[in-house]
Amino acid sequence: MAALRSRGNPLLSSVPAFLTWRRFGFRCICSGRVGFLSSSDSGNPVAGTKVLETFTEEFEIGSRSIILETGKIARFANGAVIMGMEETKVLSTVASAKGDGSRDFLPLTVDYQEKQFAQGSIPTTFMRREGAPKERELLCGRLIDRPIRPLFPAGFYHEVQVMASVLSSDGKQDPDVLAANATSAALMLSDIPWGGPIGVIRIGRISGQFVINPSMEEMSVSDLNLLYACTRDKTLMIDVQAREISERDLEAGLRLAHPEAIKYLEPQIKLAAKAGKHKKEYKLSMLSDTTLEKVKNLAEGAIEAVFTDPTYGKFERGEALDNITQDVKRVLEEECDEESLKVLPKAVDMVRKKIVRRRIIEKGIRVDGRRLDEVRPLYCESGNLPILHGSSVFSRGDTQVLCTVTLGSPGDAQRLDSLVGPSTKRFMLHYSFPPFSINEVGKRGGLNRREVGHGTLAEKALLAVLPPEDDFPYTVRVNSEVMASDGSTSMATVCGGSMALMDAGIPVREHVAGVSVGLVGDVDPSTGMIKDYRILTDILGLEDHLGDMDFKIAGTRKGITAIQLDIKPAGIPLDIICESLDAVVKGRLQILDHMEHEINAPRTQDDRNSPRLATLKFSNDSLRRLMGPQGVQKRKIEQETGARLTVSDGALTILAKNQEIMEKAKGKIDFIVGREIEVGGIYKGVVASIKEYGAFVEFNGGQQGLLHISELSHDQVSRVSDVVSVGQQLSLMCIGQDVRGNIKLSLKATLPRPGSLKNPAGGCFDSMKQPSNDSASVEDVSNCQENQYSNLEEFPISKDDSGETSFTYSQPSILIPSVAECDEEDRTTCFGQKDAKKNGKNSKSTKPFPSRRNGEGQNLPLSSIDLTSHKIFIDSQSITQRQRENEFGSIVGSKDESEDGCKSAHTPAEDAVNVKNDVGAAGINAKTLKIGDQLTAKVYQIRTHGLVLELGGGLRGMYRFETNGRSDYEVGDELRVECSSFSSKGIPVMSILEDW
């Protein structure tokens, strides 16, 4: 230690120990105060303990304890204060640059930051760090900037930076009010000249009762969110979000907020008295009276002539003022007045400001010639972009905005990473101010503080009239594009956004309109009090620049929904603010009249451009099946249908552009996930396999059920393949479960009962009109007869007598007996026809139904006949005349009948040969073809093991090559064939007649 001391300063080694600080018991000098060592420190040299002297002030506002603290943290900052309420603590620091401040504006920067450590979590970003400022941080920064900026002295143009950081948050209190008050206290402690302190307070209203400093839980049920900032006797800032509060109730809230906000002032003054610095003398950039008087004499007359003529527009007026400035500049250059040339633009602006303000106060004449309470001409148009969900154009004077509305699913809601408040936001309004709107060239960057602030104000105004989320679950985004700007674009956004919401069909309660109010006052220089003032309705951009106040008020006919007050002087009396609330009502009602004349109710939804939203509940297993591995299945559905799927909390949300896409997406989802199976429910399924006793059908998201042969039709079915085929789509009814829990399905339960058919020729198959999804084609002929044509081409679709579509590949549900077995039936039929002839009846017109006679000679109905050889009971009421002709054509319609309708006598063997059908190609189809039918076919395709034959009428059959038989066929060869059987799929199996 001695060596180090001698190397640092050789004199230290020669200083006697009794002359050192430690010899006298002193430890160090900290914060200008001397700390003493304890008796235990007087031994060997050890590291001293630094004393951080802190100063605190504790007070109570609205039943909540608040602490101000300084001296412990951020000691090098010009001013640093920690303000805490319960477990929420905010640090605010201020610093000022050491430059000369040679500029003509105040470069004040306010940065507010909420880091995730304040709530004990790690950011979810890739880098696990906080990135660019979020919207809430920008808004909180503006909230601090607006009340402190007017209190800096005129001519103070040194750079000042305020940084507010949340150190900890319990989620119960919003840190924004604490940050604003802590910034005021930090400025009071610093050496920066500032006219504070200020007090900022939040007021809520629950069940008609005002609440001071409400918690976040209380704010969730409050219909008022009022932020109020003031000095001891003047108002500095107001920010309001409300649910149509009346002007009278709002005034009561303002008058309650002022005395409560003042309670923040005394603790700040006491803390500054304890630990504050002396204010430093900064150089102020002030205009000399000589320069101002010289410029006034040169330019006053020409400037007043410009503002006297109301025909000047915004750009014409600006061009005329530029010409006046150039004229004054030439005169000053001739006089070599360098001092005046440096401040010429500011001096001309001061002259212009005095002329405009004097004309308004003394004569009540505004820049464009309007009365003080007159609103500029209005233009409203809704639905100007019909392909969008909603759109509108709103113009007020030269200010014009284009607003559009886009609807999305709940999953499209904006995610918020703030320390307090909700985690998502379903209503968003994005305001854009492009440079062309003021005929300038500019660069578009990221988030702009002004754009975020104006958009949030309009968003608050419209949020009050939106329907509840339970009634309208869509996410809504409003885009406001400023097309031209001459003041009050944020209020024009409110009007345009309201019309666009109605154009989109959103059930908003009523229109919201906004208008800006300005103030021009005459201040007494000696007292600083306002002697005279004028309130202006619907201010221009120039009136905003040259006036004292920009008071934006939005609301409905019932009350106010949003307010934003910005001022330029060091405060405005609250009485003038309350008077402005009443003055703006007339202008707001005029604007609402024009808007309601254009569109006064939400439009009805249009299938062309109105989106559809549906929310379905599924189990976790079903949702996993729907998503697929890494969401592949979900993305496939979105690509195929165009719908958007969102999964959250066991619910699936579908967003579709129209109803057609919605139904398509639901069908895909039902097929994959399925629905809860209910007895009696109708489900769509696909035949997966066919057995002798029935068919297995896949439906409802991969589940399988049994369609028993007895449930295929109301008529008796001998073969399952006669009715259904693999890959065919069916609409089936769930009729229950068996003892093992297998699902039982029924096709006949979905078909009309016999006797109630609308189409007598169609039979019970008219309801089976869904074509198979699986297109089949002839691919290969295998040795196995059951699989020879498993990929048969889709059978042609024909139309029956009623014009309804039916499918020719469906086999008849009634087994047709062979000719040899029907000899007795033939003769009986002939006898019946003879009797009809004798009675003078025309057999061709009546075509008596085949019947049997009992032992007593009485005719019996066909339904009572037991064809035991085929085990079929035919219900005569379910068979139409056309079916009778087709099914019994071999008996009734034989060509070799005698004139009286009866066949000549033949032996049974001759009958078996002669009665065989010789079917023509024109009338052949799957319903009429029977075993034993002979016809001429053409070779359609030649395969390895057989032929595909064109039977006529779009029907195809198959022929398998015989061992050592002929196989030298060519496509197009005609063959005489006979139907020998049907495959399990219902495909005719043909054999070639040897005598051909």
C-alpha cells in the first residue's frame, strides 16, 4: 500500500500519520458532508463504507400512500427521483446539454420505458432483450411531454432529455401517472430553469361515483378514464376516454381533479428545498425589440393584406408570406444588418402571429373569413371501395382522410407486452400522415410519435360505440390515410372511421364525430392573466400554430367519448376549458347530421365481401388431429379453402371471406375432426369396404360404422354391391350402437318411405345423388375376379324421367329371376292378359300387374307371392310401372307373343332359349342388365389378363381370357357376349358366345 501511495504521489509517504483524515476519525467526504469512522475502523487500512444520504417525502392522495425519494440512485443525473405507490416504483431522470442553445425551438426528448424485469419476467423476443419502443411507451412519453413543455421559459432552447423507467410493478397501478409526477419532481431538483411543479392525477367513475387514483382492477369497470395535469391555478393537459359521458358530468370530474392534483405540488417543493440545486443561468435566445420593430415596419402592411383576403388558400397564403420574407431579407442585406438576418424567419412569424390574433380578438374575423363557431364545408362518402370490408372518405374544408376497415379472427388481435392492462387488443386504429398530404418530400420510417398519438385518440373515440366482444368476436382494424391536411386530421379520422365501421356492417350503436376547438387570448404582461379571449370552432392548421390551445373533442349525440387538450402558454384557467366544452356541441351535431345523411345504420352483410366467423369447440385430441404434425394439416386446409384457422383454449375459430368458403372449410374440418355422434344425426361418409353382410363406412373424422345390408334400402337387397360401391359418398343416419360399442348406420332411414316417392321411375335411389370422390379408372386385370376392376372409371350419370340426377352404376335392389324359372309366371301373365281382352280392356294401356291365382281362381297380389327360390318379398306399392316393365319385360314384352298377347306353347327347354333377352345397346344400363342377357359389345381396352368391353349406354364390363383360349383381339372388335355374373363391386362379368 505504501509503495502504491509513493508512486501515486511522493508527498504522501512523508505525511505523518497523525495528520491524515483517518487519524482524526474521518472516513470520507460524501455529498458534501463528512462521514466519521467507528472505533472498529481505526486499525489496519480497509475499504470504507460509503454513505448514500437519501431524502424522502411521504404523502397520501385518494387513500393511497405515495413516496418521493432522491439521493440513492442515479446520483450523477441533473435530477433523479423515485416515486412509489405500494410496490410500483418509477425512476425519472433529467439532463441538459452543455451547448449554447443556438436554435429556434426547444429540443425536449421524453423516453419512457417498461422493461420486463419490472414484473419478474424475461422478454420473449429472439434476443431476449427489449427492442424498439412500443406504442404504450410512446404514448406514456407523450403524456409526460405535453404538460411539462409549456413551463420552460421562452427562449430556452437547450437540449433536455427526460428518461422514465419502471423499476418494479405489482400490476395494480398504472405507472404512467407516477412517471409524470416523478419527472416534475426531478426537474424541480435540477438546475434547469422550469416553471413547475405540476400535479398529474387519474380520475375514474364507477356506478356514477368518481374514484381518485383508481387501480387497474377498478379501471376495468370504470366508464371514465380522465388524466388531468395542472399547476396551482391553471390547467396544462387533459386526456379523456369515456363511454358517452355528458358535458356536465365531465366538468364535475375536471373540477374534482384539480384540487386533488394540487396535492402533488407541496411534497415536490419540500423535496427540492432539501436536496435541490440552484437554478443555472442559461443563455436565452430572445428577439431584440429593435429587430422585431424593424421587421414589423417592413412587413406588417403586406402580411395584413394577405390575411385580409379570405380567397387565399393554404398554399397560396404560404407562398405570399415567403415572398414577403424575401423582400424584407433584401432590405436587411442592403443595410448589412446581420443580427436581424439571423432571426428573420422567427421575426416574420412573430409579426404574422400578432396580426392574426389581433384581428380575431378585435374583429372576430378568422383567417378564412368564417365566423368563430362556423364549421368548414363537409363532404362524406361511404363504400367508395366496395371490394373492401368497409371504406369511407371524409373531407372538412381542405382536410381529407380515407378510412378503411378490415375484419379478422380473434387470433388477429394485437398482442400487448405491457406491464399492466390487457394482453391483447381486438380493435386497432392506425393513423398515417404521408408527406404528400402537405405537399412535402419526406422519408417514411417506423413508428412516429405523432401518428401513434393521433391514432390512439381516434381509437378511444370509436371504442365506446363498438359492440361487446361476446356479440361481435371479430378483430377490427381501421386504417386512416390522410390525403390532405389543413388542421384537425385526427378528428376527421374519427368521422371517417365511424362511417367505415357502419359500411363494414359492424353493429355500432351510433355515429361518432370529432371537432377541434382553439383559443386566442390577450394576456396582461404585468400579471400574466388573460384579459380577453375568443374560442374558435374547427380550427385551421394555421390557427392551431398561432393560437393558444388545441382542444380535440369527440363524441356522439349522447355525450363525449374522447378528449385531448394541448396548450402552448403556461396554463389556461379551468373555467375557459369548461366553457369550450359547451361551445363545441353545436359543431359536433352539425357534423353528425351530414354523416347520418350519408349512412345512418350498419349495412347488411353481403356474401360478396363480408367475412364469416365461426367458433367451434373440440377436445384436445381432436384439435391435435386437426393441426397435424407441426400444423401441416391446418395449413393444408387453409390453402385448399382460403379460410384462416385459429386454435386457442380448446376452441377453433374459422374466418372465411364469404359463406361459400366457410361451408367448404367446415366440411373439411368435420371430415378430419368429426362431430359428436348423436343417434338420429345425419353424417356424410365414404364406403371403405364391402362385406357380404354390409359395408363399412368411414365418416366423422376417421370413425368407422357398419352399414348392414338390412339398412341399405326399404326393399330387400341380396347383394351389398347392388346398392353401394367402394369410394361412394353417402349421407347416413346413426341409429345406435351394438353391444360392443360399434356404430350402426342406416341408409334407408335417409330415404323416403315407399309410396311417398316424388319420382315413380327413380325408385329409392334418387336420394343417392352424391358422386364418389375417388375417381376410378381401368388400370389392370388381375387373376382375382374380385379385384380385376377395382379402379373402374366413374360411371356416367344419367337423368331419370323427373329430370333428377341418378347414377347408372347402382344395381337394382330387386333380384330378377331367370327365364327358365319363370315359365309358370309367363303363362299366368298371359292368362291375365287374355281375361283383360275379353273384358274389352286395352292391355297396352293398362299393362296389368303380374299376379297369381289361388286355388279358388282368385287373383292374389304380388306382394303375397313367396318366390322361395329367391327368398324375395316384393312390395307392390314400392315398384313403379317403369320398374315393372323393366323387371318383367321377358314375360310381358316378349316379341313372339301372339296377337292376343299370349305366347305360343313351347317346351321348357325352348322357353329357356327363346325368352333370353336380346338387349339393344341403346337401352342398356346398370339397372336393366341381368344375368343371361345377350348383347353385342366392343373391345374398349386390352389388358394382360382380359378385356374391358364397351356394352353401350356408357356401361362397361369385363372379360377374362380363358386358358388356351383366344386372346388376339383388337380395340374396336365387336363381340357377342352374355352376362354371366357380377363382381362384388357390381361390374358385369361377360362371357363370349361360341357361335358368334
